[in-house]
Amino acid sequence: MKKNKKTVLIVDDDKIILDMLEEKLNTKIKNVKILKALTYKEAVKHILKKGQVINVAILDLNLPDVKSGDIIKFAMGKGIPTIVLTGTFNENLKQTLLKHNILDYIVKGGKRGINHAVNSVDRVLKNYDINILIVDDSAVQLSQAVNILKKMKFNVITATNGIEAYGIIKNSDIKISLVLTDFHMPKMDGMDLTLKIREEYNKDELGVIIISSNNTPEISTQFISIGANDFINKPYSEIEVITRINSNLELLELFQKTKDMANKDFMTGAYNRRFFFDSGQSIFGKAKREKKDIAVAMFDIDKFKNINDTYGHDVGDVAIIEVANILNENLRDTDLMARFGGEEFCVLLEDISLEDVEILFEKIRGIFENNIIKINDSEIKFTTSIGICYGMEEDLEAMIKRSDDGLYYCKNNGRNQIAINKANIK
């Protein structure tokens, strides 16, 4: 599913800095809305606008129409995560602001300061979608860690021992990216929890950071050797925890980018044909064992050659990307969608009724029919044909073949329609 657009407020009395930040943010971060203000008054209007949710703000410490720091007090009073931008460095002021839970303190100064601000915003916006599990039997230590992570805008889940934590990991629908666990705990300690996690998840799938007051020099090495990603000694500073978490998340993101390069279509971001078959075989096999019906749907842009011939291949690429975007917006997170080649896409859905399949794809067909793509001075419209196989065939390839047959039926009978082939429905 398409993620909600995040909103960033930039406030600075220098228009050049505002424009530079806006340009860099739009280049670095996809799906972001930028609000700009040169004065306190303009910024307050953005903040107080009804229905407006500001996910993070970059705020100049000194503005011409108020006292130094007033905009920061106002924004933080409204619960807006804040990054402070200033023309001069002041260590005492920085420490004071950090104690009041600002996210970062950045000195203006050419590209370095701008890039620092943009990277800080990027990290915070990513954190909104990251779930971290904290495991500690000490209520005081647990509360301290939760406060640090919530300040960083993570979604935080807690557990008081390894058994409870492992149950959350195994049974929750929430995807957990990182586990911060104490070493010494009742029922199951941090070492046993790490071993259990590594039976199911690799280090590049789920990060584990151990937190311990054990001063034995070898203990950190032992944890790393059994699969922990990192080790933090108690007592720890807030900045150390933030730095370690950010470093581990960046490494996990790098692993994910490497996987995406192998598994995803570069142009649309949809999965590629190879990944579809690798993952689809697993989904198909599970459904067959459990005697459940699934659906396979083939999508194709109607008269796609006309788009390329009339407007050029660049516009044709925009149309293909639009297909991926609309499918992402209307499919469930659990549905498998891939670009098979050219303008053709394939979708595999499980745990869905025949009636809901028909409703879903008729809805999607209608969205394409009424959708308009505006490119420069042109407005592009196109329809799609959708062939669907519902039920259970001998193998996944057979279901794809039957959905493809449905697609050709649509093409030969007027296009802009769906056709469902039923296969041994349970």
C-alpha cells in the first residue's frame, strides 16, 4: 500500500536557505510535502492550520519578528519534532535545547549544514514507520529507553522478559526492525532470546542490540558471536543509544537496498518476474496444502503502442509507473505484485473470496478508466484489461496461464474490462 505523505515545515528568514533545503529534501525523500515560512507569523499559520499534521520541522533559532527561540518553543509546545538551525555554534545553548528534546542542533554553513539537516529529516521521517521492541525487566530502565526512542519518533513495543518478547516477534502482525534487550532477565535472558531470534531471522532481517551492565570483557564478543548486531554497556548516555540505533538501522536499510536491487524493477519499484515466482511458489504451496483458494490477475495497458507512438516512450514509461502506483494504492500489503515486462503486471492474492476479487478488480479497472495523467501541457488517459484466475490449479504457472487467457479474452472483446476464470474452487 502507498504510504501517507509526510509533511516537513522549514522556517528561515533567508529565502536562499529555504529554497536549498526544499530542493535537497525533494531530491532525497520521496512522497514528502514541504511547507516554508520566512517569519514567525507565517510559520504559526502553517502550524495552526486545521487538519495539518507536521511530522518534523527545521526551525531557524533567530527570526526577525520574535525573540530568539520563540518559534522553537511554540512548535515543540504543539508536539512537533524539531531540528534547530542556527548561524553560530553555542555549546551551552545546544545542551540546553537537547535537554528539552529537540532532535538535532545544526550550524548553517554551506552544503555541509544543509546536507546534515536533510539527513536528519530523512532519518526522523523513516522512524515513523519503524517498530522497535525493547525488552527489560526493570521498569525504570524500560521507561528510560522508551522515552529516548519515542523522542526519535519510533513506534515502541515493550516486553519484560525474553519469552514475552519472542511471543511478540512470532505472533504479532507488526514488522519489528530492531530489538533492544537487556542481558539479565527472568524466564529467558537476552542471550537465549538472541539465539531464538537467530533461529528464525538473519542479522540483515531483524537487528538485535544487547544492553548490559556486565563488565566482563568477553561478554560483548560472546553476544556478537551468537548473532547480536551490537552491544551497549550500562549506564549509557542518550546520544550513545541514538547513535548506535541509527547506525544499525542504516546498515539494515543498506541490506534492504541490496535486496531490492536484485528483486525489484528499477523503473516502477514493483517486484520483478523472478521474485514473483520465488515468493509466489511459497504462497501457492501454502494455499494448496491448506486447501484454500487464491487469485492470480494479469494487468495490461490497452493500446499501449498508441501511447508510445503518439507521445513518445518517456510518456509510455510514465503510464507504466502509474499502473504500479495505482496498484500499490489499492492492494493490501500482503498481496504480491510484480511487473512481468513492458506494460504487463501480475498480482497474486491469498485469503480473499471470489466476490471480493471481482469487487476489487472492477474498482481498480474503474480507477484507471477515470484517471488522468497530466504531463506538461498534455492530459493522458488509458484503460486496462484484467484477466483473473481464481481457485486452485495444479501449479502456479497454470494459474498464470489461465489469467493470461482471461486477459486475451478482454483484449479481443472490447478491452477495458475484467474476465475471471474459475479453477477448482474449494
